[in-house]
Amino acid sequence: MFIIMSIINHVMHLLERASDVIDSLAEVIEAITEGESGTRIGIVVMLEREVEDIEGHAMGLDEAHRYGGTCEGIVIILDGIGVRREGDEEMERIRRLQNGSDVRGVALEGEKGRKVDLTPPAVEAIAESFGEWVMDGIAEKNGEGQPPAAAESTVRVSLGRDPRISGSRLSVAVFAGLVRAGCMVFDMGLATTPACFMSTLLPPFAFDASIMMTASHLPYTRNGLKFFTKRGGLTSTEVEEICDKAARKYANRFTKVSTLLNTSPTRVDFMSTYAKHLREIIIQRVNHPLHYDSPLKGFQIIVNAGNGSGGFFTWDVLDKLGADTFGSLHLNPDGMFPNHIPNPEDKTAMAMTRAAVLGNTADLGVVFDTDVDRSGVVDERGNPINGDKLIALMAAIVLRENPGSTIVTDARTSMALTRFITERGGQHCLYRVGYRNVIDKGVQLNEDGIQTHLMMETSGHGALKENHFLDDGAYMVVKIIIEMVRMKLEGSEKGIGSLIEDLEEPLESLELRLNIISEPRHAKATGAEAIETFRNYIEEGRIKGWELDSCGDCWVSDGCLVDTNETPTAIDAHMYRAKVSDEEHGEHGWIHMRQSIHNPNIAVNMQSTINGGCLTMTRDFRDRFLKASGVDKFLDITQVEKFAENGSAS
């Protein structure tokens, strides 16, 4: 027992000199005590912050003591018992936090069936890996001869966050990780996602990189990270690289406790600069002949910020330009989101905004999501404008300014939207679901010489070439407001909704979900298998009248989702769209099958221009694909069965 106590005392001595903090020394003592029955006990000292692959060996106390002055963590190895960290599983947990081009996870208890996985230690490892990734990129840009220290000393990274109640705690972990990587850190406080990107461009800030902490419209229990450099948001492949590195860091640290900050980050007020930037755009482009500095005088605009980060747009943009914002809703940031989901697709959000517009006879209503990278509007007659309607509205504005432009959308948009765009002289490129996919396709088309000024997803994410290809909900609203004022100055008595009066709506729309019956770590591969089987069935003509869709003019084929150029984009989630025809009606709808990047399921969307079209497609999908191919054995097709039998998925 004397030997055991000597080891414990030695461990405690090392802990006093270590930079990381062990969550519970009791766990160490318990592990050591288990070795009393003749088992040799050794101590392995980690000499570096990151150990890529631990092949740990047992060393004597004297040998361990010689390295104690530089240790940053301690690993106890019990030879013969095999007390080892579950490294592979820990690494997989961190990798699963990747959500396409973002990181998302559960930050607070309270979700049924979900455990907290976005912990401070996990966030710190991811932030540290991002910081190192940024520094490596700057060093590479400066050339191989650039001394690392010179590159690192100039790396400045900002952090903004939405009002979620887990934000304060996780912010400390982000700063700790960045500092550990060698970055200078700046705290923007309450901010928006677009503002974080703009903080890398607008003087006098012009940070090297930025992180936005948000989980968009997801419940208050969730949180996440979005990453930016001066060239824009990171791609899915880049975030995967960062998460993979973070996973190794996390798994190889014995102490899963986030480092305490020795110094506070520098607080900056960037949102005032960003708001001024938006005001100047409105002032200059409206160029009002009577009141240049207050171009919104005489207009009433209602903002519904959903208790997210969007309240600034009311008092720091609209009010200062002379607009009447009386009747605006939920401007106060509240991370519990007590009134409704902050989402322009949410029916409650749109209904409350509609009521406020009509009740105040306002000219326009605006709905922001939590972090203001998405928006929707309500016209003066109370008509909600989101989804296809918002894309059509923006297309009408963009095509007037840039005739003949290609417009990229995700492949869930209607056939009527394609007609709307082409009738105005534009080209419509259908592409993969996922706002980053849509934006990156627009960037690629421009690089290939195809003028593409608008990239927009049905969720409300929209980016413009003129605005750095940034999906900015506030900038979208700025464009709409400028057009509204322009119409009034030209003598029009019609509101903004008149621009999309001739947009037809699909007669039927439907979304069904198929849960993947698999262990979480195998869900992605299982989902991909099902969707590739769907593609093969369509290509082989096994479902009569179904054909993989293709727009043909922008290097996209095979369901409008596969690049055929020399540099195809990496696939983050499998998906295909098939157009549906029959002898009686001709082409009358489409069905789109895609793998969710958020959850272990598959989404099936369909639209039809004829009565009963979705029901017929659902039955064909069930009988001629799901059951005929056998994928129903590893997919839960309950929703499909219910709709096929009674026309309702509930």
C-alpha cells in the first residue's frame, strides 16, 4: 500500500505542474488502486500537446520524474489489465459533430434521446485545429521560406455568437483553443453569421479568420460553429479535415476539461461597422432625390427577429434611415426562443409577421432566422414570400440588373420557378441541396465564365456575386428594400409582391422521411447505398416514366446533382432528382431523394402539377423501388406506407 500511496503523491505532484486540469483525481486513484493485486503500474508522460498515435510504454517513477517539468497531461497504463482510453470511439464522436460545412451538436441536456456531445473540451479541440489550419494556410501563402513564428504572430481570429444560453460557456472553449493554436483572439459578442465573415474584410478590423457560434433555427439545446476566412465559408471537405485533426487531439488528451483562459480576448464592436456598411449601401443605391440620408422616410417596415441576433437591423439600420419600425416583433435576444422558432420557413413566424404587417398597414415585413444568414419577407398585402417565392423575387431583381444571368438553386425548386426564370431571360441551374453546395456551384460557374449572380436555396439561404458570394439574410432584405423604394420613386403604386404575381405554385408538394436502421457510425454509408440504388433503378428504366433530371447547360447531369466537368465537387451527401411523366399528362412532377447531413435519415421530396400526383408517385416509389430493391429492410418506410394508404403521413 505504501507503494500505491507513493505513486498517488507523485501523480499529484505532476498535476501541480501540468497545464491541463484533470476533471477528477478520484478516477486516477481508483485506476491505480485496481492494480494492487501484483499488477505492474507505470506512468507515461505526454511530452506534446498532441499525440497522433499513442504506443505508450511503462516507465519507472525515476524516469517519469525526469520529464515531469514539461508534461501537459498524464496517462495511467495498467499492464495486464488493459485500462486504456476508448480512443476510436472518442474520435468518432468528434467526427460526427461535422454537419456539412458546419459543426453542430447538443450543448445542453433536455433533448429526448440525445446526449450532450458538443462539450467545451470538444469545442476547444476543434477551435485549436481551425486555428492551426488558418495559420498553415497563411504560412503556405507567404511561401515555404516564411518563418512560422512570423506567420503566427499576425493571425487574428474573431468570434461572434447568437444568444443561445450555452454560448458563454462554449465561447471560453473556442478562445482557449485558438490561443492554444497561437492565434490572437477578438470577441464580437452578439453577432450574425454574415457579420463574422465581413469582419475578415471590412476595415479597420479585417481579421484573418472568424468563427460564428450558432445552430441556426435548431432548438435552444443545440449549438455549433461556422468557419470563415477572407475567401468565404469553409467547404465540407475542409471542415472534415479540421474535425479529423480535432478528433485525434481530443482522443489523445487524458483530461477532457477545457483550458482556462489566462488572458481575456479583446472585445470589439464590429456590429456597428457592419450596420453602417448596410446603411451606406441603401443610401447610395436609392440615391433619393429629396432626402438622401433618410431614404426610407415614409416607409413602415416590421422586423421579426425571433429573439435571435437580428434585432440590430431595426434600430441600427432601418431606424437610422428614417423608416417607421413600430410593430416589430421579438427584437430582444433570448436564447430560449420563447415565441417561435426563429426561421423564415416557420409557419408561426410568418403568420405573426403577416398579422403585424396587416394590423399596422406596413409596407413590408421581414423575418430573420437566428443568425441572420437567412430571411423571408411579407408583402404589403400580407402574402408570405419564402421558399420558391423568395427565390423568384430575388431572381426578378437580379435579372433586371444582370440580364441573362444563370441562377443556381437546390433541386427541390418547382418546374414553375424554372419557367419564371427562363421567361425573364435567365438560366436555371438545379444543384445539390445544401446552401454551401449551391453557393460553391455559383462560384465555380463564374470561374468557368458563366455569369452567375444569384445562388439560392429554398430554405432562404441566398448569396449574390456582388456581395462576396455570402449568404446574408440582411443583405437580401437590403436588396428588396432598395427595389421597393425604387418602384415607389418611379411612380408605381404596387408593392414588392407584384414582381412575382405570375409565379405559379405547384398543385401538390410533399416531404417524407425514412429513418435509417443502422448504428450511427454506419448510417451515412447505409444511406448512400440506398440512394445509389435509387439512381441505378432510374437509369435502368425500372420505373416507367421516371428519368434522372438534367438542366444541361452548367456541367451538371444525372439528377442535376453530379458535376461532369474536369474538377467535380466532392459529394458531402448523396441525392438525386427524377422527373416524372406519363402518357396522359406528360411531365407533371418530380421526386427527389437525399441523404440528410443533420440526422440519420433520408428525405424524400416530391411535387406534382396534377391532382393525386404525389399519391401516385409515393405508391410507385414504395412498390417499384423500396420493396422491389430490398432497401426497405434497412429503411423505416412507415411514413411512406401511411401516405400511400391514406394520403397522410401523420
